[in-house]
Amino acid sequence: MKTTDNTILITGGGSGIGRALAEAFHKLGNQVIISGRGQKSLDETTAANPGMKSVTLDVSDPKSIQSFAEKIAKEHPSLNVLINNAGIMGPENLLEASNDLSTAESTITTNLLGPIRLTAALLPLLRKQPRATIMTVSSGLAFVPFAPTPTYCATKAAIHSYTQSLRYQLKGTKVEVIELIPPYVQTTLTGDQQANDPRAMPLDEFIDEAMSILKSQPDVKEICVQKVYQLRFAAEHGQQKYEEFFNQFNDAMRA
């Protein structure tokens, strides 16, 4: 992926990793369009970055995605980069005597069906470009799940698998597929506590390292900063060591 001369759409671009990516690409002179459900955060982001565009989108609504894709194709026909970043994360207590699956269902709809639907809706436009990129944002938790958020981790594991299949199916086209695999980063994904947790990687450091990888390795398939290595490659040490690490990781995070 070239880091300049692009028209880039970033979902969930009004906050956290999405906003930081949007600003990093904007500074490089790309035309950046951010989307999200919250108009206030979108407006704040575009106001702070003159020239950046925004369009509201609820990725959990299939009809909204289709009309959004049509709007993007009409207003930004040169779109050549899609970054599927929007996501939600919430705890689930599987021991509770409850049939309330609202958290699980909304997480699957937003984190998994959203990117799949938006990719399908925009792929015809992307394939028209001389070069194009689809970037998915998974998580280190796709490889070592954090037990209190089982559905979030499952959706990120599914995104990793989907990304591999998408890359294989598109290998004969001009559309490349990249997976961004963040570690635990200081954002408000789960609330203010995460944004201030010293165990989490500072957002600016994460973006700087991720962009450096993208610039120095234009053919990269997975963007992994150093702090996500332990999670991303945990299974490569064998089943027993993986199980030990899984338990140690979850015990430490819960503490």
C-alpha cells in the first residue's frame, strides 16, 4: 500500500484508533473520509483537520450500509482504500442465569457483519481503481482471547480468518488486503479506565509504529507492532505453552 495519493474511508474514524489513523493519513496529504454513528465526534475530528470529510454510518444497519456505499461511489468515485475499523467491546458474564444476548448480538453485528457487508458493498468501486487496499482491524485478542469479553474476541478471530480468505480470493486483482492487529491500546473502547491504563500502549506510539511499518514494508500483509507479538504468535510455541500463557494472561488482566 502506498501511504500517499489515496482516497481513504475509515469507519469509526471519530475516535480512538480510527481517528488517529485518519489524522496520520490526512497529514500525508491523502483525501480522508471518516464515518461513524456519532455526528459530534465526526464534526470535532473534521474541524480539527481541515479538508477531512465525514459521512454518518451505522455499520450495524444493512440498509444504511447499502445507501452509504451508493453515496460514497457518487461523491468519492476515486475511493481506493477502505479501512474497516469500527467496533464495540463489552463484557459478558456467561455464568449469569440470563437469556439476554444483546451484547453478543450487537457485537457480532457491528464487528463482524459490518465489515463483511461494507466490504461487499464497496468492492465493485474498489476494483475499478488502478490500485486499491482493504484494511481490516482485528486485535491481539483474536489470537489469545480475554475471557470476560468472549464475543468481542470471537469476532476479531473471525475477522482474521475472513481477511485471509478475502486476500486469497482477491490475489488476482488490483485490490490488496492488509490486517492491522493492535495490542491493548490507550483508547476509550471500554471506557476511560482503558484510556489511562499504564499497561496499555499509548495511542500515539501505536500509530507511529504502525505507520512506520506500512511505509517501510509496502507489501506487508499483517501490521504487528512489537507489543502485540506475544499475543499474535502465542500458539506457535505449542499447545501446552499456549494454554499456560492464556491462563497467565487472563489472570493478570483480571487482577
